[in-house]
Amino acid sequence: MPDTTEALYARALDAADETGRLGLPPLAEWDTFPFEGVLRVRPLEPPTELDRPRTGENAADCWRCQHGEEGVVWSNDRWLLAPLTAPSGLPCVLLLQPRAHHDLDDLPAHLAADLGPLMIMVDRAISTALPDIGRVHVCRWGDGSAHFHMWFMARPARLPQLVGSFVAIWDDILPPLPEEIWRSNLNAIATELARTGGAAHRF
């Protein structure tokens, strides 16, 4: 019999303490965990009737669809690569998106066939264009914007605490890159990508 969200929530309540809080997971003991001191897990709120709607469920309301190549560092006839709107703590954070309004579960076959090679191209371009990159993390969450987007997060080399999935949190904790370095990084990546096709956009 399939599990339900209500059943998961009931199990969580059974495992919680008298304040409705679950225990801290073992990851709080990892060297890469960004926080220390007394931490508490927030009580799990009950299920809602529906998921919170994402932004841009329809192309007419979608920021990317309405703004075309605005804020893009590289493009080809089917895909766009854009940074966040301002520098963050990592050397670069980029979003790969199709020009057409799709999510991952309705990506047409021709775009699905593009995706694997493009992920490799972007990963290689970041690692080639920027010094001191230990790894490029490729992620997809999909709960914010309905327009499909794949994240590329460049992890600096030789900082052991930044290894692994917490790098997304460290990106918010670390001081933002100086804007001139951020722009230089983006332009270097776009130039490297354009060697394999598409167009670099000066940022």
C-alpha cells in the first residue's frame, strides 16, 4: 500500500519529543556542517491541502520567458545560461534553462537529449576557465520557479568544510565576491563555453 504525506507526518509526530521536535540528524557532527552550538529542529508543520504554487507556472507569468536573454552569459538556439542577479560567496553559481517554457517532467525529447552533453560542457567550462575550483556541483530542486533550471555551483578547492552538499549553504554564509571578480569569472566561463558552440554574452 502506498505511503501518504499524512502517514509520514504521523510517524514524525510519534518520534518527536514533547515539544514536537525531532532530534538533530548525525550530519550536525560532520566537519562540513556550517553551524555549531545549541541547535534545535523546528517542529514539523502538518500537511497542507496543496503545495505552495511556484512562480511562473504559466509562460505568460514566467520571468525568464518574458525577459528572453536578459542577464544571460551564454546561449544557443535552445538553451540559456544565467548567473544569479548579484555576486554570492562561491566563485560562480549558474542556472541552465531551456528557452522554451518546460519543467523536467515535460522536457521534450530533443531538449532532454541536449541536457546531458550541456551539463558536461558547463562543468568543464567552469573548471577550465576558473582557477582553484575543486568541484562543480550540479543540482536541481525545482520548488521555486516552474521554468526548468539546473544549478551549477563552483566549489573552491582546498577548503575542506565546503566539500559536499552544504556548499549551497556556505554560498549564503561566505562574503560575496567583489563584483569585478564575479563579472570576470562569468565572462571567462562564457568565452570558454562559446569555444564549443553558442554565443558568449558580455556580462
